[in-house]
Amino acid sequence: PKRRHSNSRTRKRRTHWKISLPQISTCPECGTPKPLHRACPKCGYYRRKKVVEVTEDES
């Protein structure tokens, strides 16, 4: 580069470097919020099938 980019020019370029929010959906079985493409931590269902056995911890 022949010349140094100014701070404002560098910062304008970097304004789009954002972190995206995690995508959350509701579980169709129990209605609790859960991350996309993951089994529900509350009921253990994924795509209407029981895939994880969930135990209730008493604490």
C-alpha cells in the first residue's frame, strides 16, 4: 500500500464484522425454547422422535 488507511476508513470497513445471535426455535413437543438442529434439552425429542432419555435432577 502506498498510503495508510485512516482509522475511520478502517472502522467503516469493519462495521459489518458482527457476531450473529444464536438461532432459537420452540420445541413442538413441549414448547420450550431450544437451539436449532439440536435435541430439546427438556423433553429429549428431535424431529418428533424421542432421541435422548431425559432424567429429572432433584436439586
